[in-house]
Amino acid sequence: MQYDMFLWEEFVQSKDAVLLYLHNDTCGVCNTLHPKVRELLDTKFPNIEMVDMDAVENRELAAQLRMLSIPGIVFYAMGKEVFRANGMISLGELEQKIARPYSLMFE
């Protein structure tokens, strides 16, 4: 699906928690990290909606979000950006960045 900035902001505002995973099919790191991020959210943070977005298909939105490298991850809570990572991130660091705001919202 292609998003524009207005549609994306409207979507984020309509959800409690969203994790954007910006990737490209030719990115080996993206393809390796993706299932691990999905599993992390499914097991520890089930109330976060994960959105997989192709960086090429959504090039304009990626640029507007200042996501200049992939994989790109942006975590939103209550419509506000909480955390972002451009490029490689460890699962431990990602879990740590999500855990506190998540616990405040859902536990």
C-alpha cells in the first residue's frame, strides 16, 4: 500500500501504538531482522500494530519521515513518535526502547 504524509499521520493518530518497519526486498538485513521484530511484538508487545512499508514504493513518505536508510523503524504511541532507528538495531535495544512507553500504556 502507498501512503502519503496526510494518510500516514491520520493512520498513526487512529491507533494506540504503531511500529513502522521500513524495508526493501533486496535488503538482506531487512529480511533477516523483519521476522525477529514481528516475533518480538507478537510475544512481548501484542498491542502494537506493525506496519511493513516498502521504502521504494513509499519513497516520498520515507523522505518526509527522514528515514534515509533501511531498515528503518519508527515507534509511535498515542499518535506521537517515541523512538526511531535508521539502519541496523539490536533486538535488545529495540525491546528496551519500546518497553517503558508500552508498560505505561497497556500494563
